[in-house]
Amino acid sequence: MKTCPSCGSHRVVRSETKDWEIFIGDVKIVYDKVEDHCQDCDDRGDFGAENDGRIEKAIKKAGLVKLLCPECEVSMYAELVGWIERTFFKGKEFRFNACAYRCTMCDELFDTAETMDRSLAAARAALKEDQ
Ligand SMILES: [Zn+2]
Ligand SMILES: [Zn+2]
């Protein structure tokens, strides 16, 4: 049973709003929002902190990860983005799938050890295929 943080009442009615939208930077996150409503003092809120876990799950589902953004200089949510990179090697054009993380706050693209490895592996595979 939930307790109202304002008056200590147990007469709390829980409701859910489907597909509630919030924004992490410029990325839309959708989750089912919980709201508790105290029947005695009319206070409303997430008394059991249920939304925190739901938001965390929705963020994960959206593919966002917390990374240190070199531009913001703090930990920010970033999403993995990919594109076709064109490069020239010995006068020939090669294309491969490159990737990097994009900061949802400042839009900065930056690499991590993981994205560097992935891009490098893709570039190597493209060169190899040609031989
Ligand atoms: Zn209350
Ligand atoms: Zn940033």
C-alpha cells in the first residue's frame, strides 16, 4: 500500500497514462507514466518512485547510453548513429559503415573505443573485399 508523502494517508489512487512522452535532449522517450493521487489532501505525484525504473527502461529501449561528451564535458545521453563513410585508398574509393555516438544535448559526434573499433573493422573489411 502506498503512503501519501504529504499527509501520510493510505487512501492513494494509482493511475497510469499510456505512452507518455518525454525528451532526453532531442530524443523522444515514451513510457507509461504512473501517477498517484491522495484522496485526502489531493496531492499528486509518483509516491513510490515507479516512474524512475520505467524511464530507465525506455531510455535503454531507445538505445541511449550515458557517455562522457567531450563537448559538454559531463556525462550525457548519447545515441549510436551510423552512416556510409567514403574514403580513398591508393586512388580508389571505398565505402564502409562508420559509426559514432551523438550527444543528445549538444549534437556533437564523438567516438568511443567501441565505435572506433567498429568503424575500423568495417573499413578493413571493405578494403579486403576489394582484393
Ligand atoms: Zn495526502
Ligand atoms: Zn554534448
